[in-house]
Amino acid sequence: MNKPFSQACENNKGPILELLKAAFADSTRVLEIGSGTGQHAVYFAPRLPHLVWQTSDQVQYHEGICQWINEEPAANLRMPVTLKIGEQPLSAFEFDAVYSANTAHIMQPEEAKSMMQQISACLPAGGVFCQYGPFLHNGKFSSQSNEEFHHHLLSQGFGGYRDISELERWAPALQLKTMAPMPANNLLLIWQKAP
């Protein structure tokens, strides 16, 4: 079986890593929600050797993630645990930081709300959540292509883009520290729980 591959992961991993180096400087264990192909995990973990990078996803994605990890192992990179928001609670896992890329707009609104609420509740004081993807800001799309993709997602049964203000309401204990522009009209949102 060929490894799953995302060109978008290859395109954005460098710019994301530069921000993660600072955001996760004091973190010790990162839970990646929705590891997808596994490409981000195998790239970030060896370049952030001070922390443990825990992959997670729904069971059907584990084989692909494991293929990437087996081909590009790192001492601080962990095989995936099963996690589907709404089925496994985040309180079941140990972490002081969270990373998630391109998940909120795939999830149904109630799943995205649950993810934000659980991260807000479960992160320890001072913990960091780095969230990559496309978002609405003050009800506006950042590009025509993003608006078209949002409507395509809705037509396919996915939840579509979430507004940043919506995410803030769902995560009352988190402060949005940074909204960093990223490739392809995406953002990296860096949240921190109050110390």
C-alpha cells in the first residue's frame, strides 16, 4: 500500500514549524488532533526534540500514519492513539499542548464546538493550542477560493469554515494570542490558557 500523501502538508510544514518552535518552546507533550496522513508529525517531531509528539486520529487513518512513522521514526514521536471528537474525551490523554491542522472545517459544528470546549477545559494553565487552517474572520472569507471551498464542503456534508469569534466563544479559558497569515490564505491561530 502506498503511503497517503498531502501536497498541502508539504507546502505548509516549513512555515508552520517556524511558529511552533516559539509557541511550543516550553511544552513537553503535544497531542496532535487529527494527524491525517502523518506528514506533519514526522516533520515536526524530530525538529522539536524537547517534547513528545503524540499522534491521534480515527482508526481508519492509523495505517497511513504508522507507515510514515515507520519510514521516518523519531525518538520523541508516538504511534497514533484513537481519537474521534465526541467519542473519546480529551481528558483521557496526557498533554500540555495541542496541535491540530485542517480539522475544524471538516468537523460538524457541534464537533468543532466540543473540540474547542474540551481543549479549553483540559489544557493545563499556560498550555498552548496551535490551530492551523482556513477560518472566517468577522464573517468574511480571506479569498474567493476559500468561499468556494467552504460551499463545496457544505455540499459534501462537512461542517464548513468556522468564524474565529465562534471559536473564541467556545473556548472561554483560552486567549487568542496570535493570528499568523500562512500559505494558501490559511492562518495559524495560537491560543494559550491563562497561567
